[in-house]
Amino acid sequence: MIAILSSSCPGVPTPGNGFDDDPLIADSLSYFLSRDFRILPAASRGEALAKVRQQAKPPTLALVDLGLPPTPHRPDEGFALVTELLALAPAMLIVVLSGQNDEANARHARALGATDFIAKPADPDHLRRTLLDMLGNATRTASSGIEMIGRSPATEKLRAQMRQFASSPFPVLIEGESGSGKELVADALHRLSNRAARPYLAVNCAAISPNLVEPTLFGHARGAFTGAIGSHAGYFEEAAGGTLFLDEIGELPLDLQPKLLRVLENGQYQRVGETQQRISQARVIAATNRDLKREVREGRFRTDLYHRRRRFGTWDPIVSSCLTTSVGSTAKVGPR
């Protein structure tokens, strides 16, 4: 089933329920969500699209079950609805709420533009908090002093991506020419995320001597190399639960790339000169002005690091459009 949620509207009664075939689950979700949202239930893809078109203003949020008629045991209708809802309202936040708890389905839903994927049976209070957090992030996006120029499809897509990726735990890859404003995008993603109160650290991989990149990123023990007169934490450690921006990741030495892959996969790393295993909680945003596909073909960038998304979620890509900050500077992010 489908539920279209209009912007926060406490106390408005739910005109029926459209979350699940089990009436107990549907009633429970309706009770919890109707305190904060006006709910427009729909039983099919066609009904959901018709209700969106009937609204004077596109709804803020949508819950979409992948298993919709006429093929409730397949995800095709749900995927099609996600695509069509975003075509009608690119700024809409979509949560896929589905009993089809398959990792491939979750990845595909996010690739289509869904903001989150929650498996059924969902805890109503957790779902409610998730939706309210998403709405709060969207509000911060609108009031943060960052505005995007134009109303082209590419601009609308970037707006949706900024909202979608801001609080995602997955790493983000920003590609564009030098001077195109990639760091502005990274900074905005951090400030719009639920990590905004935590550290935001930026390091330019191209500006560090190749033999110092590893201790700079991961830290080092006393005596680990000539001149290491004391132990020192690296960027991954100092970023803590915040955001680490790795600018010009395409310049990262080839022999260090497996260690970056490891910390992206499971957070594990070691300081240079230590055997102690450490865990990083930092969210990584990376940027490059290089064509990484070509770098892979020519042996300068590891295939497994580039194709990490095929197994471990995604390198969420930020693609083309323009941003302008409140002080008037403009950044253009080149196409992927």
C-alpha cells in the first residue's frame, strides 16, 4: 500500500489507512503518524499518482510499499511509482516501506531516488521519528542560506540529491573541474546532515607529500618514522562522528587505496607504527577533478575502490547544476 504524507500538520485525522494489508499494523501506523502528518492513503500506483496531481502543492513525503498490485510479490510496481513520483515532484522525500527486505531492492530504491528503505514490520515510533528527521533536514535545506540557481531538471535533481544524501551514512563522491565548487557542496552536505554539530574536517590529498598521506589520514605512533617525536591522531580519528572531506581523492597513492577501502567498508584502520585496531565513525565525502573511470582503466585507481558501491551501498554521486551561497558566490558541479 501507499501513503502520501503532506507537510507537518499535527492533529489532522487520517482519512483511512494505506500502509499494510494487516489492519492492526495499518491502524497502529495511522495512529502514530496522524499526530504529525495529514495522510492520503492509496492502494495502487495509479491512485497514488492521481492523488499527487490533485494537490495544489506536492506532498512533502511519501511511503511506498514495493509490493503493489497487480504484482504484490514483485517490486516492479513500487520501483515504477518511486520514479513517477519524483518525475511529478522532484523535491518529494520517499521512504520505501516494504516486506521485501532484500539488499538489492534497497540499493535500487535509493538509486532511483528514494531517501530511505525501512523493512516491515516497522516499529511505528521509529518510523515516525525517521519521517520527522527527514522533514527537519528538508526544512534546514530550505533555510540554510544555500540556494540553487534555476528550475531546470538538472537543478531539481541536485536539490533532491542534496536532501537525499545529507544524512545518508554512505560516502559521497563529488566530481567536477577544479574551481567548480566541490568543497561548497561538501560543506553544505555536512551542515544539512544530522552530523552538523560534530566536526567537519577537510584535507586535500594532492597537497600532501605521498609519503605523509598515510600518517596524515590515519595518524602515527611515536618513532613510526624519522621526525615522529610523538604520537599523533589522524584525520579519520579527529573527525570522530562528524564528516571527513577528502578533496582530490584521485591523487591518493595507489598503495594507500586498499586502506581507504577498508575504512570505508568497516571503519577499521591503524595508526602508522601501531598494531592496535581503531574504528572510525566519520562519514566520508570525497571529490575529484579526474575521470575515475579512465584512472581505473589506466591502473591509477583501484577497481574495487571505484566499484565499492556494487557491494557496500554506494558512492552516492553528486551531479551537475549550480549552487549559490547567501554571500553570492557560485559553484558549478560538473556532470558525472
